Amino acid sequence: MYLNGCNFVGSNLGLLGNLTQLIELRLAGNQFGGQIPFSFGKLKHLEYLDLKYNNFIGPIPDVFVNQTQLAWLDLSDNSFQGHLPFSLRNLKQLSHLLLSSNNFTGKILNEFSNLTQLTKVDLSNNRFDGQILSSIKNLNMLNFLKLSYNDFSGKISDSFLNLTQLTDLDLSNNRFDGLISSSLGNLNMLLSLRLSFNNFSGKIPNGFANLTQLTWLDLSNNKFDG
């Protein structure tokens, strides 16, 4: 079902839960508001859900616990808030998780290390905090990771060593500190690396010389030596 850009306002989206054979549901670019209806939990065959550019609010309800076929989830550019629900850990077929430009808070939990099919993750422009957990090493199919404009902190762990498929990595505008992990020098498929506006210190790792595919490197506004 494709209803992108139809300027719908206030329709009873709960009725869509009766269309239990839906595989794709695209509602982007409308004026839908309120919370995601609980009835969406009945769409067990859904593989693609796009709700971006709407006015959805509140925390994400645990509607995804049964949607084990979901491969694409785009909730970006809404007004969602609160922590990510534990039910997301059940989406083991998920390849795209796009949650940018909302008001999500809290930490990224270890449970998401189950999502080993992820290739693109965009959590930018939210209020996530805490450290990047070592369990990120399980997401070794990632080629795009954007965490910019959040409140992440701490050091970049050597877990990035396993993310050898990454082509785009954006950690800018956070509160990361300490030395830049030398593991980033092993990501030799990187085309774009953005680490600006953090509190990194020390020297730039020699391993960056291995990043021969880079077309964009931004390390500005940090505290490097020399």
C-alpha cells in the first residue's frame, strides 16, 4: 500500500491493522499524528514500513514483537520520544533502521546486537546518550552508520575492527573523547569519515594512511595534539 505524500490528516490508521496480508506500507510525507496504532502489530507479513515525514508522537509501542519479516523500518522526521522498545530486538531480518530527527533518548542496548542483517543505521539528530557498546562488533554487514547530533560519550572501542563493510561513518557532534581507536584504520572501504565536534585528543592514528578510498574526512573541532 503506497500512500506517500497524500496530505492525509487524522485518518483512522488503526483500520490498517485489518489488512493482515500487507507486505509493504508506505505512509511518508503526510500529516498523520498521534501514536503508532497497536493494531499494526497484526501485520505479521510486513517487510517494509515507511512512516517518515509525519507528526507521530510518543514512545514506540511494542507493536513490532511479531513482525519478524520486517526488513526496512523508517520512522525518521517525526516527534517520537523515549527509549527504543525491546521488541526491536526481534527484527532479525532488518537491514535498514532509520530513526533520525526525532526525540529518542537513552542508551543503545546490547539487545540490538541480534540485528546482524543491518546494512544501514541512521540514529542522527536525537538525544541518545552513553557509550557505544562493544556488541556493535556483531553488526558486521553494516555499510552506513550515522550517529551524529546526539549525546554519545566515551571512547570509540576496538569493536569497529569487525565493521569492515563500512563505507560511511558519521560520529560527529557528540561527546566522544580520548584517543581515536586505531581500529578505524582497518576500515579500508570507508569513503566518508566524520568525527568533527567531539572531544577526541592525542594524535591521529597512523592507520588512517590505509584509508585509501576516502573522499571525505572531517576531524575538525577536536583536541588533537600538534
